[in-house]
Amino acid sequence: MTGYRCIHTVDSQNLVRAHWTLASLSARIRQAPIAIGLLATASLASPAFARGALRLLDPALNPQHINGLPAEVRDAVAQMCRSGQAEHQFARYSQNLRVLVLHFERLRCGDRGALCTQAGCLHQVYTRTDGRYRLLRSYYGPEGD
């Protein structure tokens, strides 16, 4: 840019000071709308970046995916698997949180791994009645069933 100049001087303490000329200040003022536009664009994109960052902060296998279950369900899982860690989709809610399905192919019990047989992996269906979750049925089925 023309007129974009910086004058360096040395003060009494031998420190170099930069002095911008009037022409360089007006150039910076002309650049301000561009900078503001870039910042505005970045702030609009930040929720997408934040979602990606959250996934990085929450590892795939995490004991918190079990600790966040309702107390009665958490206790039942702890009886089957003391030191378990679960993936994100271990527990799936439906029907406005009335039905909870646990997918044990997404649970790791220490050295044992998932609770699976040749027939498939364990699934448990809980229903909420009177504010508590009760086991409705257990079955072995294919992943994601």
C-alpha cells in the first residue's frame, strides 16, 4: 500500500519505538471493515467447531456414559460389569425418555469386552413408570437392533 510507513526512533533508554505516519493509520482504518467481516464470519461458524471440539473432549469409551444413566439402570449395569466403559450410543432413549434401550455391543467390561454371543449382543429394554426405570426384557440381537 502507498503511504504505509513506520518511523523508528531510539529513546533515552535505547528502546526502539515505532511511530506510524498518518498515511499508515488511514490504511489501517480502511482495513478495519475487512477484519470485522472476517471476525463475524468466524463467529457464525463457531457452533460447528464447538461441536467438533466437544467430540474430541469426550472420548469414545468413557465411564461417564454409564454414570449418566438413571440410578436403577446404572446399578444393574454395575452388577454385570464393575469397571465398564461405554461408547456414545450405549444407551438410546425413545418415546420422550419413556423407553431406554442398552446396547451391550457398545460396552467394554475390563478385559472381557462386549457381552456378546454367536446369537448377537445383549440388549436390555427399560421402561419408565412412576418415575423409575424397570427392565422390560433382555435379548441377544444384532448390533444396532
